[in-house]
Amino acid sequence: MKNFFIFSVWTLLLFIGCGEKDTTFLITQESVGKLDKISLVRDLELIYADDSIVKDTMYSRIGARTRKIKVFEKGGKHLLTLTPSQDSIPTVENIQVMDTRFSSEGGIGLSSTFGDIQKQYTIKKIVTALNNVVVFVNETNMYFTIAKDQLPANLRYSTYNIEAVQIPEEAKIKYLMIGWE
């Protein structure tokens, strides 16, 4: 009887120790924290019941769709900016991560560098814009913006295509975006 009791306590502790991983700030292919890829815009109030949601007031005309939805933690910290799809039943199409606590399963987040991205993912394409470069990767639906002020001086005002070898490993991520199409 004593052995059974010890076994039961040990088994209970094992189950408690093997509990689910906290996914509050985890970015995967199918989710960003509490938000799933299939979540409907109309359900955001339920998904973020403990947080605050702010919609663009500029587009509040009857029949007009909201262009941006901002999610704030109850303490006021900006977590995410969501862009709804234009479908008849809108889902979230794009997500801009605003909080450094969000990271991918490989640990890539707003606090990461271009070197971290290269170690974790294969660079698919780099698009050069006026003040930034946008880095797309193969393995995930995340993409990253790096400000040109993170580049060597001779590339900061360049309009030519910038290659991965020209971006310093220590270049910081300016924006982390997720595109669900």
C-alpha cells in the first residue's frame, strides 16, 4: 500500500512537470500567441478578452472595414497590430509583432539580429526599399525588416538590390511580420 501511494505521488508529479509549454508569446506556422491562423476577426474580442483591442476609428463608416487592429496588454503594452483580410468573412491576414516577448520556436524575435535569422532560416529573398531592407525566409511565414541605418555607410542610400552577404550579422530587426494568406 505504501509503495502504491509513493508511485501515485510520483506519477502525479511527473504529469505536473510535463505540463503544456506556455505559448502566450510563441510564434508558429499556425499561430501567434493566442491567435490562430483560422481565427476570425469577429472573434478577436473573445480571444483577447483579458487584453484591449483598438480598431481604426478613421474607417468607422457603416459598411467600411477596419484596416488595422491593435492589441494591447491590460497594462498598456502594445502586443500586435493585425490587418484583416478583405474576405466576406475576414480572418487576420498580416500581423506586426510589437512586443519583444514574442519569438519563434527557434527563438527568433524582435531582439534578434540578422545573424540569428541566418542561423535559423534559409534566406529566400531580400527586397530593398527606400529606408529598409525586407528579408523573406523559406521555412516560415515570418518576414523581417532591417533599417538601412544598420547597414554599412556605402549601402544606406543605395537603391540597388542588397545581398545577404552585405548585411552585417549584428544588424537588428526593426519589424517582425507574419503573413497568413
